[in-house]
Amino acid sequence: MISLNIEEVKPFMAMLLTNTLFDDLILKEMEIQTFTGFNVSGHFYENFFSKEELEERGADKAVLWSEIRRIAFSVIRGSKPPLAMKIVFQLPKNLTDKLVDSLGGKLRTEDVGGLYLNIRFENNELRIITGTAIKTFTMDKTLDIEWDGWVKRFLGSKGIIFEEI
């Protein structure tokens, strides 16, 4: 787990809310405080969809950021920044499996509960905190190290300036 301070908040927020950069990530939870609180659980309700819509969606029964981004933008849009914001993303299974496979058999993909990216904005500071969930006990921190490195490379490749704290 690492904590990264995002140096340029406004450009990052623009990328988060108006760009497709995070669209493939699973939204686990979102809380935004403006004049009131807005909460999104990230829970997928199958009953909302028709059988055809579910078939079209395929096996993926997760809420993606691409489905919520415009809603988040409409909540935040305005002349004032939010009082606080918390967004929890999870790396989708296909990318998680790819990262775990790159470890050369040190961990099985079915033992990984998730790789998480927590975005927190409060007091005009923006932080990204990484997290891993492993279903079995292990002292091996290879997955944590690889996930942290992946996040730093991803942000760096998109021109996002950060400082590890």
C-alpha cells in the first residue's frame, strides 16, 4: 500500500471526470460532499435490467466508472470544489489476472480478492491510496509491490504528477 499526493488537482479532476482514463475500472463506492452528500454503492442490481440487456452485458456484472462518470461530473460541476470526495476503484478481473500471472506463479489468481485504488479529496488535497485484498494468508508482499508499481507507471504515463508520501 502506498499513498500518493496528486500535485495538480484540477488537471487530475478533469481527467477523472471528463476523460475515459479510468472508465474500465470497477466502481466499488463513491461519496461526494457538496451542499449535501451523494453516495453510490457500486452494487450491481440485475433486477433493473431485462434478460436481453443482461445477455448483452455478458458475464461482467460490475458497475464501471464509465457508467457513473457523467453523474459524478454533474454533481461536482460548478464554481466550487466539493468539500470532500472518496472514490474506490477495483481493477477488473482480466487486468488483475494479467498482473498476477506476471508474478511467475507466486500467487494464484483465485487467491486475489481485488486490487484497489482509493481516490480521496479533502481540504483541497487529493490523494491516491493503493490496496490489495488476498483471500489467503501470505507474508509475500510481491503483489503489493507490483500493484503499487503498476499504479505509479500508469499515472506517470498519463502525465499525472504525484509525490509518494
